[in-house]
Amino acid sequence: MSTYVIQTLENNRFQIANFEDSAAPEGVYELLYTKTRDYMSCNCRGFRMQKDKSEHKHCKMVRFWMSQGKPEGSAVWEDSGEYKMNRFVEV
């Protein structure tokens, strides 16, 4: 199961890192949120290839994280189609 750590880079820019079974991330991606259009984009290859951008996994995870108040130092993962989060460090 993949675990993701999300952090804020700027007010509307976020970074999501994918961790599998090692301390180093498998991939690190940047997401940009446009509040006026309520649109989010990701710089991963999968985003460019996906037809329905609103269903993109990284965007959905960051939206879930944002809905929880953007707690820095949290891990997010998907379990049976549901996103879950655990705060593992105080920042």
C-alpha cells in the first residue's frame, strides 16, 4: 500500500511524495490549485494521460488533505476507495 506525504510549497502549490517500502520517496510531484476555477493540476505523467482530470489520484488526495485543514506532517493513503490520514509528526 502506498503512503503519501503532502506539504504546502506556496499558498496554491503543493508537493506530494509517494512512499512504498523505503525511506526515500518513489516519486515526488507538484500540484497547482486555481481557486477561481476550483481546478487542480499535477505534473505527473498520469495526469496528462487521464481524460477526467477531476478523478486524478494525486489531486483527490490533496483535496482530501485540504478538506482536513492542511495538517503538515500527515500521511494520506487510500483504503477500500476511502482516503485516510494520520498525523505522524508535529510541525
